[in-house]
Amino acid sequence: MKNTIKILAAAVVMISVVSCQKDSKPNYQYMPNMYEPVSYEAYGEYGVFPGGQEAMLPAEGSIPRGWMPYEIENSNVGYQFAKDSLKNAIRYTKENEDAGKELYNIYCAICHGEKGDGKGTLVKREKILGVPSYDDVGRAITEGSIYHVMYYGINSMGSYASQTSEHERWQIVQYVQKLKADLEGKTPRIDTDVVVAETKLEEEHHESTEDHSNAH
Ligand code: HEC
């Protein structure tokens, strides 16, 4: 008998708790901290921020991760400075040359031609004028000047700063240098020290495994 009363009492409590729920209204939150974040929510509205908005512009001078600022300015002085002193930041390896070739054929060959002689499809169809050959003596392009014009563009040639990363631009520079050397009948630069360093490492590794097997 006592048990029946207890069960009944429990049932009444449970029903009264459940029956408070109304589908048309948000339900009670017993422990709001478990639902509402304590921190500010991205894009939330909060009075403490200027404009009442959580999302704000990055502080002036912020640099996105993985992006390097290019400090040489877009002017004749900047161009000349880059031409004389800016050096390729990556090694001239076969891999970088191949990657550069692929990018070059996507972005540049349409005007400059696959050989870099200034006879791309757009030039042949007379859609664009004044595309130089990379061995143009008057221009005497250097790795620095190639990078600079790719970054800012030059006259009717646009900028490639947003389509390409810094690394990719240097790979294209290497390939343009190779095309220039081919046009001039010179040997394109390939840095061999990288290959040497790698084979050395391999040899060392090899020796150590041999030692290991001898010991057994
Ligand atoms: C829409 C056609 C077009 C495309 C695409 C193009 N260029 Fe050019 N490029 C030009 C023209 C036109 C000039 C000559 C600009 C001038 O000096 O008036 C030029 C000039 C150059 C020069 C010589 C600049 C100097 O220092 O005198 C280089 C180097 C160069 N381009 C590299 C590239 C590379 C690398 C790409 C690909 C990332 C590229 N171009 C894509 C049209 C193009």
C-alpha cells in the first residue's frame, strides 16, 4: 500500500514536470550555461563592441598566416630596385622548374607564348599588342624584375598577386628564366647543391642501416 502511494506520488511529480512543456514556446532552461556559450559568439551582437558587432576588421598591419608582405613599392624606383637587388627565394631545382612550367602555361603562355617569345595565342589573334620576348635586350629582365611585374602587373599586363602564392611566383620566375636562357641559347640554371645534400643524407642513412645489420 505504501509503495503504491510512493509510485503514484512519483508519477504525479513526473507528469506535472512534463506537462509544463508547451511546444509553441521555448522551453525552460534549467542550466543555461550548458546551452549558452560563456564567450562571445562569432558574428553575435554585443553592446561592448564598436557598432555592436562581434566581427571586426583585423588590426592594421595584421598579416594572414602563410602570407609574406612584399615591401617593394609599385613605382619606377621600386621596379628598378627589384630588378637590381631582389633575388629568387627558392632553389632552382627540376621540381620547381616543372611546377613553374605548369603555372606559366596556365597564366602566362596565352600572351607570352609557350616559348616565351611573345607570340601567344592572344598575340597571334591580335587581341593584345606589345608583348615582349623574354630575351628582349632592351628590357634585360632579371629574376627580381619578373617577380615585381608579376606582383603588380605592368601597363596592359595585370597583377598575378591574388592568383598565385609567393612560392608559386618564384617557381614561375625560375621557368621564365629558363625560357629566357633557351631563347638566348644558354644553359638554364639548375642548383646542384640541393641534389648533393640529398644524396649525402641518403648515403649516411644507408651506412647506418648497414652497421645495424652487421651487428646482428
Ligand atoms: C594579357 C596578356 C599577358 C599575360 C597573361 C601576361 N603578360 Fe606579361 N606582359 C604582357 C605585356 C603586354 C607586357 C609588356 C608591358 C609593357 O611593358 O608595356 C608584358 C611584360 C612582361 C614582362 C617584362 C616586363 C619588364 O620588366 O619589362 C615579364 C617578365 C612578364 N610580362 C612576365 C609575365 C608572367 C610571368 C606572366 C604570367 C604570370 C605574364 N607575364 C602574363 C602581357 C601579358
